[in-house]
Amino acid sequence: MAATQTTVSVTPYYDRPTELKAFDETKAGVKALADAGIQKIPRIFHNQPEPLPKSSTPFEIPVVDLGSTDRASTVAKIREASETVGFFQVVNHGIPVTVMNEMLQGVRRFHDQDVEVKKRFYTRDPSRAVIYNSNFDLFSSPAANWRDTFISLMAPSPPPLEELPEVCREIQVEYSNEVMKLGGVLFRLISEALKLNPNHLGDLDCDKALAFVAHCYPACPQPDLTMGATKHTDDGFITVLLQDEIGGLQILHNQQWVDVPPTPGALVVNIGDLLQGFR
């Protein structure tokens, strides 16, 4: 007589909608979890990233010097970078380093505030002047990202100054104004790179709107189980990214992930989905 033994593993019941709702209702975000010193991240953040290799070959994101007097060369560099990589860095862009550094400090001040202060801004209502929450797509994405964000639409109709967070409102307005000026320069250069009239994209009002987006990626106790930002494309015309010294940005190039380390004084420009239609 033969005997067999069967082992059955039971997966604990996981009520994802309830856990998502419970997390969102705390209005405290990911940072509160990190600050509490948790050792295991909630299951809603568990992510299964695509098994794409990371590049072992050194690769540098193209750098465009906006202070160059050789405009034809500048336009050619933007054209090539936009076509082949979709990203480039700009230096000598006119935004003072002091303003950039103070903007980074302002973002930190916002996210480092007491939870009860930040809760006043927590919302998923797109009509609000300041939208602070964790994961804009919390209830629709396969997994939540380990990230908190606050957003303000700073152009064409910026919110009243008193509606912006007190800890960073002045620098937020100043930095946004600087980026709007830079955007005008970039859209003229990109128009020329597309072999169009320099004012073409500006005449289409591509340079009239600005969404200010400030992310916080707290230290994670289980970084192999989640991501700060999953694979995505940006849906606007261009994104101008100011990185802090920690870095972490990667781009997908030739089916390999490539690190984009922060370059002091530089800004990263990303060609967005809407601009792809002008190819």
C-alpha cells in the first residue's frame, strides 16, 4: 500500500480595495509610513517590475549649452537628442543655481511638515489649487509607487499666493516664472529643430501652461519590492526636471535602463507624448 502526502500553501486573503481606501484615508502618505519606522511595506506597494536589463555600458545623456552663440549647433544637438534619446540636459539655461537649490529646499520643507499641516492640502479633487496626495492613480494602478506628491497649476492662471503652501510659496512662484521663460526658449529651439518657424510651437500655445509637480521618495525598508516611479512616459509637451543630489532617475534606451545621475546646475528635459506628434 502506497501513501502520498500533499502540501497545500494558503495565500493570506488580500482585500486590496479596502487596504487602498484605508491608506488613502490616513491622508498621511508614504512619508508617514517611513517616518514611523515600518520594516515591511504594505502589500499595496508590492510591484513586479519588467525584467529589463540595466545597461553596463557608460552612457551620457546629451548636454545642450543654451549659452552657446552657435545657434545652428544648439538646434542640431536638440534635434538629435530628441530623435534618438528623448532626453537631454541643459546648462547655462538662465535659472540661477541659488533659485534651483532653494526650490529643492522648499519641496523638502513641504514634505517634512507635520502630517496635520499637510492634511489640509490632501485631495484628489483636480479643481483644487494645490493637490497633495500619494499616487494620483492609487485606485487604478496595479501597484502603488513609494511616492508622495504635491501639484499646482502655475500657468496660465496661477492660484492666489495665499493658497500655496506657506513654507515654499515664494520660491515656488519665482522658480515657476523662471521655468516659463526657459520653456519659451526651448520651444523656439525645438520648433527650429523640427524645421518650423521658431514661433510655431509658441503660436500653438504649447508654452503657455505649467504644472508644478514636486515628488518625495522616502527611504524604503524593502526597496526590492517597490518602486518610486514605475515605467511611464510623460503626457505633456516637455518636462523640465530638477533633480536633487540623491538621483535615482533612469531612462529606457535601446531596451536597457540607463542611469541619469544629477549634474550640478543642469536641468533634464524630457520630450513628452504630445510633442511626439510633431515628428
